[in-house]
Amino acid sequence: METALILTFVIGYLAIALEHPLDINKASPALMIGGLCWAIYAIFGGTEAKVVEHQLLEHFGEIASILFFLLSAMTIVELIDAHQGFSIVTDRIRTTSITQLLWIIAILAFFLSAVLDNLTTTIVMTSILRKMVKQREARLYFISLVVIAANAGGAWSPIGDVTTTMLWIGGQVTTVSLIVHILIPSLICMVVPVLIMTPIVKKIPISGVVSDETVADVGGHGHAVYEVSKGRRNTIFITGITALILVPVIKTVTHLPPFIAILMNLGIMWLVTELVHRGEEKHVKDPLTVVNVIRRIDTPSVLFFAGILLAVACLQSTGILTHLAQYLDKAIGNLTVISFTLGLLSAIVDNVPLVAAAMGMYTLEAHPVDSQLWQLIAYCAGTGGSCLIIGSAAGVAAMGMERIEFIWYAKKIAWIAFLGYLGGMLFFIFVF
């Protein structure tokens, strides 16, 4: 049975990794292996059906909490974007200095991704850079820096990256400890690439850096942009950002799962949106309501998470992940090296199943909440994916929007991203 499960998972994983060559959305093989793994376990596992069902439902409760959190957060972000709320930030980017622009873009991506997420931040920032930097080669460096900064920024925030959110919801890390331990390493992971890229980009002749026009109307998600009054735009932006920021606060105060807070805050956002647009004509109001905006959510990605997490949960229930953890402990032994390797692996394969596997491999009994292992996994899984363009959702989004070639990124950016990743890792090791 274990051989069948491993083969099913590996074959499905290969299909996920080869999503673009195969031209098959990764959600399809993820859902297939999620269902097949549990079917194999139920039929050939030698365990009573009721026990398997109980294990499945127990795992699905945890998975559902992650999925509802993501759906709610993505809807809030889409609402802000539909109301052109991000232009409040982007309108203020005005400079003709390449060095200043690199720092502004990096810092903005770093902190935006901590509040939003690395994927949305990359989409928005890529749209901005298309207007600001006309020279393609220079723009590729800027967008690559956005990928690195967005991934780094998402690592130290409980709502900045799917993997960090998984660890936070799973109880492996807490908000304050995560920020205290990971903020500076993540900052180093972003600063080192900026310092390296500055002299490189300066050598590229840049014909157009916008300084006298507004970077507005950024419809980063590929949907139509509708005119929204300044007052309504500001209201939705402030309400949405506040709703996201309050999630970890509510969790800390109530000790309830984060999806409760995000669902409640989405309900508040929904009410505010309805009140703001009350009395408007249907054709004006509809594109800006939650009912319409929620249709633009990246549902295939959510289904992908569901499938892969179900598959990993099955491997955990059958004890395969425990055996893997024991093997790694014997073969490598050093948890720091294991975490570092996990981060580099996330540049090749998706970091969501890697973190899910780590959560199944190591228990809270052996490694308590906020222990060094969980902090390292949060940092490594969040930032290691930047070493390759396909190593993160942010990288894949940038690759698709700007047609960044895999080989170009590997030759020009991979070593820069790795040095940033290594710098943050070394700081963490020597300080904490």
C-alpha cells in the first residue's frame, strides 16, 4: 500500500511540476491524487472504514479552515483592487533615480505582501512597473526584485504567504514570535538583492522612468477598471486593509481560529460595500459588489491547495511522513540543514505541499509552538522559492505577465536571490 501511495503522489506531483509543458492546470492532478490516495488507503490500508473516515474528516476540518481563510482574504483584496484602492499607494511613486526606484519598489513589495499576499502584490507591482520602466531588460530586473521582496515580505507575516498562514493556523507559530524572529532575516533577504542589483541596473540604458504622470488604474488581475469616486475608493481601501490587519489581533484576543475573524471581517466589508453603492444604477454597482468580485477569485489555486493538502494528510495518516522524518533525522540529523534544504527544494516544487509534509513529519510535542524549527521552516519555505522563477506563486505570476524566461532568471537572478536567502538564514542562525 505504501508503495502505491508514494507512486501515486510522485506521479501526480510530476504532473503538477510539468503544468506548463503538459498544458494541464495543476489543480486537476492535485485533486486526483488527493482522492486517489485516500481511496487506496481505505481499500488496501487494512484499517476500519470508520477509522479512515474519522481521520479524513479530522484532516479536512483543518484543510477547510485554510481554504475559507484564503477565499475570504482573496475576496477582500479583490474588492480593494476593483475599487482602485491600490492607486492610493502607487500614485505616490514619483522618481527619476534608478537607485531610489529600486529601493521604493522593493520596500513597497516587501510590506504590501505582509498585509496582502505575495501573489497579489506581485501582480499589482508588475502592472505598475509596466508603466514606470519602459526598457524591458531593466523592467525584468525590477520585476524579479519584486518577486524576491514579495516572497520575503510574506514570510514574516501570518497572512503574507500561504505556507506561513498554514503554520499559523496549525498552531506551529504565533504572530508576535513570527514577526520578532523572521522580520529581520526576511529584510536581509530583500536588502542583499537590492544592493547587488543596483550597479547592474544602472548599466542598462533606461529610456523611460515615469516621474510626471500618475500610475493609476492598475487593474492587475486582468479585469475591467471602473471609475470610482475618491471617497468610496478610500473607504474601501481603509476598511479592507483594516479588516486584514485585525485578523491576527482578533485571533490573539479570542484564541479562535483565524478563519472566524476573516469571515467576520469579510461580512463587514460586504456590508460596507453594499451601503457605499446603495442607490446606484445596476450596471454601475454590480461590477463593484462582492457577488461579482468573488467570481474573479483564483478558484483553481484554492482547489489545488485542497487536493494537495488532502494527499499530504493521507501520507500523514498512514505514517509515511513519520518514516520520512525519521530517515531525514538519521541521514542529515541537523534540523537547520533540513530546513535550509526544504527552502531550496521549494524553488523546484511547490512550497505548500513541502510545508504540509513538514507539519506532518514533525509534531508539536517534539517541537513546541514557536520553536526554532517552525520559525526556520516559515522563513525558508517563504523565501527559498525565489531562487527559481517557478518556485513561488509570485514568480509564476510574474513569469506569465511579463513572459520572463526560465533560463534568463536562472542565469541572471537565481544567484542573487540565493545570496539574499543565505544572508537571512545566517543572521537567523547566529542571532537566534
